[in-house]
Amino acid sequence: MSDSSINCTIDLDALGKRAGHLQLPRSSNQSGWSTQWIPIACVAHAEGPTALVLGGVHGDEPEGQVAALNLARELRPEQVNGRVIVIPCLSLEASRAYTRLWPSGANLNRSFPGSATGPPDQQLAHFLSTVLIPFSDVVVDIHSGGRTGLCLPWAEMHWVDEPAQRREMVEGMLAWNTDWCCVYIDVAGTGLLVGEAERQGKIVVSTELGGGGHVTAAIHRLARSGLANVLRRFGVLEGEVETRESLGLPPQTLLLATEASNYLLAPVSGLFETVVDLGQRVDEGDVVGRVHSLERPELEPEPIVARNDGVVCVVRAIATTEQGDNVVVVAREGDRSELA
Ligand SMILES: [Zn+2]
């Protein structure tokens, strides 16, 4: 039983297709008694699992938002076995501003499990944690590097402890049919949406589909096709499941970004210059970037050095850098047998 203050305007238990809003209490200088309306769609038909599809946890990651908007608009009940709930732009005000964080400064992806009596981001997180996630079987949370980070397009997962859950999550990650897939750890705090869904034992499928504030047509296609294939893989969407093989593609490359040393941080503030490109293989000790002093052009730039052999899978997309910012990620290249 949830003590949430959020009102959902549609019946999520009814069959058929409906679209409505999550109404989140808001009180501002412009309106004392107000609500923020976050669009939600639900398509239900026949018996089957429930998939929760979430885009726009971060507002500057349009890849998943566009894929989720297309899904919500196009999906017909007769294509569904079970239920698909779609919230395309979860952090609506951040999407309007095209920023990672909410205008309040909140990072929704650090707000979980949330609180019914906390600030608005915490209230939204609490609604997801206590209402939507508990009745979902599969939670799809689509991310990218946002404006500041350029990622190889990949599907990803945490290496959860529970073997049956982990096996299903591996299947979900592979079903996106990205060229790369990534097992990762959290290096920038707790309170993630996926972490809460994993704690509740759900099959969690997530991505980092590019980024840098620019979306190519190929990435839009990958977001759309991967999302549909994941839903087919778990039986909630009708149709034949596609594999890399059936698409005529080579097996995925497995990236392991499971050590803090994979995530290279700027030792000083300045202007970042990458000297490597996404997908490039590097050796431990290689210089992968440099940070230039804005104030002291006579100084040698500070080198960023790879701490392991591996594949460059993230490069900072904007040059302006503060001390401690992640500038490059070098993942170890894994063997697919490590997923067994
Ligand atoms: Zn994100």
C-alpha cells in the first residue's frame, strides 16, 4: 500500500490502451495549488508480464525519450501479451530545459527509493518504488551519456547477486542487439532507479545509447529496435525475437567497467582534450587525454593515463572540465563466457 501524494489519472489495471498523467503536487510563486503533469501510457491485453518502460530520467538524454514516445503512440493492445506501461519523459521539466538535472537541481537518478513527504523528485521516486516497480516484471530504463558524455552505444547491467535474476538481465542486455554490452558499477553515488528495481528482484534492462547532446538516425533506430526486441524477448510484445545472428551481425563485444580504476578523473580543472576515440583499444599507461590550464598556458597540460588495457567506451563530450570530473572510461574487454 502506497501513501503516495501522486495521482495517476488512468486505470493501470484496465485492458486496452489509455494515456493520461501522473499528477505531482506543485506549489510555486505562480500558483499555490498546482500539479505537474507527467505523461503516462498503458497498453494491456491478455495474460502476461508487465513491462515498465522509462525514458528521460535525465532530461538531456533524448534517445530513450523519443523511442518511448514512439512506442507509446504506436503500440496497439492486440500486439501485447500482458501490459506495457510507458513514461517517456519522467523528468519532464529537465526534458523541457534539456538538462540532466531538474530545475531544482535534483538528480532523479539519486532520489530512490524516495519519500512520500520529501521534495518533488523524492515523491516521484517513491511513487515508482511503491506503486509502479512492485507490479512490474521487467523495468527498462533508457539512458545515454547526455550532453556531457559520449558513450559507445551499449546495453548494460549491474552484476546482481541473485543468479536467476542475473541470467534474465543478461538475456535482456543481449536482446537490445547493440554492438557493445557493458557490466558496470556505480561510481557517482547511490539512489539509482535501476538499483531500487534490482533490489525488488526485477529484470532490469538499461542502456547508454551514445550521448553528447546529439542523436544520429542510427542511434534513434537502435533505441527503437532494441526496445521492441527486449519487449519481445520477455513475451510482452508479439513477434519473433531477433538475435545478432539472425540480423547477420557478429557477436557483441563485452565491456567490463567494474573497477573504479576504469573511470578516469580529471586531476585538475581546465579544458579537456581527448587523444583517443570511442572504441579505440588502449594499453595501461597510454595517455588518453590531457587537461589544459585556462589560466596558465605556459604549463604542460595534465595527462590522463589509462590504468588498464581495454576499450575506450566513454569520452567527455564537452571540453570544460572541473577537477574530479570523469573524462574517459577504459573498460576491460571481457569474454562472452564471463556472462554465463
Ligand atoms: Zn542518464
